[in-house]
Amino acid sequence: MTTAQYQEAVEWLFVQAPNYQIDGQKAYKPGLDNIRKLCDFFGNPQEKIRCIHIGGTNGKGSTSNMLASVLQESGYKTGLYNSPHLTDFTERIKINGKKCDKEFVYHFIKKLKNLPEDIQPSFFEFTTIMAFEYFYQQQVDVAIIEVGLGGRLDSTNIILPLVSAITNVQLDHQNILGDTIEEIAVEKAGIIKSHIPIISGDENEVVKNLIKDKADRENALFIDATLLETDLSSDLKGNYQKKNIRVVLALIEELRKTDFVVSEKNIEEGLLKVHQNTGFIGRWFEFSQNPLTICDTAHNQAGLEYVFAQLSSINKHKHIVLGFVNDKKIDDVMKILSANAMFYFAKPSIQRGRPPQEYEDLLQEAKISYKIFNSVQEAYLAAKENCRNDEMIFIGGSNFVVGEFLEKNLEISE
């Protein structure tokens, strides 16, 4: 297999299957029929591996990577399935921090080309069965599976995990999951299964009660991670990670009730070595110190509120590069933008990317200083040129903005 053959195969996958990252709502295929057919076709590899299921609006990527790091420190061969990827497709499927083998991806896509005609999967369904099969072939001790979107109808919901977690429930993907927190919470709680412990990291009593009610109906042990107290910290530096650490600790406590052996030192070291152990980037990621340049993939109002609160605690003038996709409600986001910053807006270079000209009236209403650019890279370079060493740059608003920025500016070793 050559690099060109691999690239051609991955491009075929993106083109053949509707992809939510690119196409948005029309690519979303709710329900488990397709993934069941896919799993049957490949011999149901998901039934031959031990899994942990992690859902939630914000924090599920950080939580799953922190947990993976702790389990790796404990000596377990740990599979990790995350989405979306930032710069390379193989980031989605990792074992002990090593990205999925490209040779495997290439040959697996060749098999996908021979699927029966009655199976018409989405891009995410393709990648989900790919992860299951890779983890099975590589004989992982445990696989951490992150929910793609929602929960109840997400293709990852075909697994029977050892334990599940819902980090939190916020307004996001309302065009698919529902207009209210309550409706979205019901969708997220759809990952709760009979007699399988569920951990909740949400402080909202309404959400907490909805999750607990579903747990009670399923005779599933409900664990409220918000009651845990800890002074442990992580190399993932966002202030919001404190909430995610509590979910990780609750997950570990449930795993210890099975045959998992995880020491306090494993936990401490694992939380402090997430970048090193899993290669996880994009969450309050410090790209450079001179000038201080931070990127974060927070892309809904709740996530951005956390990020902007942390930004406001840094006593530096800020140059903020932002971009959004079409299906995000950004009216409320505009209300939290600081007047004491310079903003650089650009359209992410994907089909769903939203041109800033479409929401320039909101920018004018927000009374902020801003400029509009043709690309994320142009916006970043302008911010860099204008930024003095005692000031800082922030890049965010979307996974795709951060992905574009890192792809252009960060050398990621294979």
C-alpha cells in the first residue's frame, strides 16, 4: 500500500458515505438498523471486546482521553474511539495513544466497498464498525467508545459496556436532538442500559433527575460524580476539566468493582500525562508561549462560556480567531464576546462552514472590533502579525477551525 493508495481509499470513504462533519444534518442516520447489519456482516466484533461508553454534550472527548491515559498507566491495552478528527482520519481510532494503522484502514475500506446493497451506512457508521474490528483484531483489554451525536440513536449505542457516563447535557445540535435541555437529556440518557452502571457529571438538577429516572427504569446503578471531591489535576488545562476529572474518578471506581486494578498513583500519573499517553490535542491546547497562543474546540454556547470565562482571567490583550458552522445558533454566543479584544472571523473550509458575512449584522450589534478573512490561516496570520509578545492569540469556535489551524501550523509526528 502506498501513501497515495491510502489517501485515495480515505477520500472514497468521505465521498461514498454521507458525513456529518461535511454535510451536516442530511448525513445523520438515526437508528441502529444499519450498524446492526454492518456488525453482523463483520461477525459482531463489538460483542468480543470489553467497552466503556461515554456520552454528553461537552467534555466526552476529554473524559475518554483522561480515562484512557489512566488505564494505560495501569498497564491495560486501551482502545479509544473519538470523533471528529482534527488533522488525520486515523486520530479517531487509537490503541495506547498510537493512531490506527493505515494499512488496516486501507484494507478495511476495500472490504467496505463490497458491502451488500441493502446496507447503506453513514460515514460515522463506517468508522464505528472499523473501530470495533480494529480493537477486536488487536485484542485490546478494554475499548473506550465516545458517543458520536446524541446517544439513543447513535451507532455506538449497539455496545453493551461495563459502565457508561454522561458528562453533561447542554444545548447543541437542536435541529436533531430537540430544542430544550430536557429533550436533549432524554436522547443522551438513551445510552443507559439494563443493570449497567451510569455516571452523571451534570450539576443541573433537572438533567440529573432525568438521567436518574432512566437509570431507575433500567435497574441501573446511578452514580452522581458531582458529589465527589478531589484536588487532582490534569495536563489538560481548561478550568472545565475539573468537572471531567470527577467523572473519570467515578468511572475508575466502578471499574475497580470488576477485575480492573488501578492504583492511586496510576490515576495521578494518568491524569498528568494525557497528551503524552493519548496524543490528545485541541482542548485548551497551548500552541506557543511567545506569544501565548491557545486553541480550544469548544463550539456551543455552554462550551464557549467556559472558555471565555477562562480567557477573561488572563490579564493580556487578546486576538481571537473564530469561525462557525451553519447549524450552530450563534446569537447567544455574540453576547459573551469581550469588547476588550480584537476578533478575526473566517469560514471553516468545509461545506458546512458559515461565511462571516452572513452574521456580520450580529457582529456589529455586539459592538466588538473585528475583521473578516477568507480563511482560518489568513485570520491567524493577521492575528499573529498584530499580536505583541505581551498579548495573546486564541483560536476556536469550531472543531474545524482548530483542525485547520493545527494542520497548517503544527507538525504532528506520525
